[in-house]
Amino acid sequence: MKNCPTCDAKVIPGSPFCDACGSPLGAAAAPPSRKLRQKSFTTVKSAVEGLLEPGQRIRGRNSYLIEESIAKSGFGATFRALRIEDEKQLLIKQMIDQASYDQFKGQLISSFKREARFLSRIRHPAFPRGYEYFQKNKSIYLVMDFINGRELAKEIEDYRQKHGKVHDGLIVYLGMEIADALEVVHDHGYIYRDLKPQNVMLDGISSKVKLIDFGTLYHVSDSEPLLFESEGYTPPDLLDRGRPFTAAGDIYSLGALMYEAAMGETPQLGQLAPIDGSGRDARLIAIIKKCLSVNPLERYQRARQVKEELAKLTRKGIWPFNNPNRIEPMELSVLPKTLFPSTCTFCDICGHADPSSQIGYCPKCRVPLKVARLSINKTKGELPQEFYLNSDETIIGSSAPSHFVLKSPKDPNAVKPEHFRVFRRGSKLWLESLNKSEETTQLNRRNIIGPIELVGGDTIQVGDLQLSFLVKDAC
């Protein structure tokens, strides 16, 4: 039995990935790839009641096939699932409606709904995207992005074992990334309240920081918020319902996270002397200590202030002078190439598109680029005809200058020349009929002239042809 060249763990013969660290092996080591475990079931059945199981189907707005149980708790569980319509890997959180927690059921359900609303509104690379929220079979379900990566706690532990200590540059990088994410939370009127390494993940390909688990989100409208404590990370001001929760509470937790990365242990409230003798950069120590002030008014009041102070440590001097004390941020990333024509890829967060680059990740947002396609629905047994949409504009019809020609199998004149176009503005794709004299294009069974925004799963009817619109990851 061979050992993994990355972590030295035993490797199962023939496995394309190390089961311990996820590193590619053999033929899989050449191109970067995501690690997804194989399906752990042989039969498929519909979910009825109780916790979901691998092999079951559950339906909300879309249909999902449960592939793997990831974690369980007293209130429910989380699962990796496949959205059947486009085979996208997603995460499903299930909370069971049971009598054992009747005394605070209302608070838990409110918390679950708040998490769903928050994730559905946020469009930022540091957060998983929420897709839908529904109730069925005496359970509540939340569907969101599946983050194929590792918990920050495990990543730091492995980094420390390999390098002896966590370098200042990595602490600076993590601090800036997490502060940027917290600022988004605060800008939307929320307090996160449970920042800790176990609730931070690093994307397995881009190393982009992702916050997870938003069940502790607090909003000023909460009349009876549940109290949570993570030892070493929760300041006293987030444990006292009689005091207003402020962003300074999250700042303390960020300071505790950087402290643990630097020292290998969580800080003791008000006892920060150990870090003074750690040999760390004095400027970094000062930032961490200010975040960990017992008095919330003595901390940074906004996460962006922490990011700005950390960014000052990394700045270069003005040419031809150098800054000998500059701390270089450290990050590990392997960005894969797109599997699709680069002229068709774009970022659905910032709108980035570069037809000359084959990189499949947005260089700014560090998320997979997207590619949109249309498929002509065929009769049963026939494979659909598919084509990918150009990022700027795609004209679809039955003759030149159409980019894609549509021919009706029954009546060649049913689809007129230059029938409609799909164009991109920023991060969104829009549909517009080019025949302004009459409504001959339908979107989801409604006549349109447009322009109207397209959403994955939309159906377009053109004459007697039906087309499906789909957006998926480009790598």
C-alpha cells in the first residue's frame, strides 16, 4: 500500500485521491480537480419522514438526490446532494420539527428562516449562495452551495505540523479575508456572533475564505435572540441579552481567531501577555490585542478598520524604495482552466469576462466562472442539441447573422430570422425578442418582447421549439 506524497497517509490502491487530505494521485494529479466522494447508495427512493438518507430524493422548487450525510445534530443534519436538473453539487440543511425542543422551537425556526433569507440576498464570494427554503415531511430544508474544501481549523493544524508555525503572512491574509466577509454581514444589519475556525472554510481550489453556519445571526429586530457561546471566541458582550449586540463582538472573535493561529491556543479574556513574547511582528500583535480588548468600545468598531490596518502591513514602498518590514500575505491556490470556450465564461458576481484567458476562476472574486447554454428539447429518446452563449451577445434565429440557427422540424418558417438575442450586462444575462411587431417568444409560458433577466431553469418557447436555459460552473 502506497503513501500520499502530500500528507504521507496510507492510500487505497487505485484511488485517484488521498482519502485523508484530498490531494490528487496518479493520473488525477496532473489537472487540478475537486474531491467528491462516490455515491454511497445503490437504490433511489423518495423521502417520507425523519432524517434524509443517501439515495433518497426530496423535491422543493427543484429535485434533489441525497448523496452523502455530512453531519448530524440534535435538530437535524446536513447533506451533500445533487440537483437533478443540472447535476450541480449542493448542500441541504434539514431541521426536523420535533417536540423535544418545543420550548425554543419558535426561536430555532426564526433562526433557520433568517439564515435562508440572508443567504438568498448575499452575492459575495465569501458566502455560500442560498437557493431555496421549503417545508416538507415535518421538516424544514435549506438548499445552498456545497463548499468543497476544508475547515480552517484543520487547515491551520496541518500547516503548523508541516511548517512548524503559522507565518505572519498567512495570519494577515486570513485576517483581511475574514474581516472583508464580516463587513458584508454588518452592512446588511446583522451580527454573526459565532466566528471560529470551525465556521470558516477554505475553498479546495482557490483557498478563498468562506463563512458557514449562519444559525446564530442576530438582527436588531430580534426580540428574544438565542444565546450561544464558543469558548475562547465569544466575548462577554455577546452573552448578555440585556446589552445591545454590536459589530465589536465579532471583532473580538476575529482577534481570537488570529491569536489562536499565532499561538496555537485560544486567548484568555484580558490576559494577552503570552503573545508579546511570541516573536511575532509587533504591528500585527498590536492589531490582535486591540481586537481582543475586554471593553468593546476600545476595539475596532467595524471590520473594515481591521482589514485596513492589516493591509498597511503589506504595502510596498514607493519605487525605487522598498519596505523591508513588509509582510507578504500568504495563500495557497491552484486555479483550474475552464472546460468551455473562454469567450463564453463570465463571473456572476462582478461580471468579469476575459476571452483571452483559459482560467476557470474569477481573478477578483475567486469563485468559479459561469457558462450559460441553451438546449433544444427533443422528443423522448433523442439527445438535446446544446450550444453555449457568447458572453456579450448571442443572436438566435434561422439565418445569418444568427450565431445559432434554429430550424423547426415541422415548419421551417416557424422560427424567423434573428428571432431573439441573449446578451450580458455585468453579471446578468437578458433575453430580448428581435421581432418587435408581434409577441412570438415565450419565457416560462409568458409572451415577452423584453429585455427580461434569465434565470437558470427558464424555458424559452420559439415557434414549435422549446429551449431550456442553464447556467453552470465553467470548471
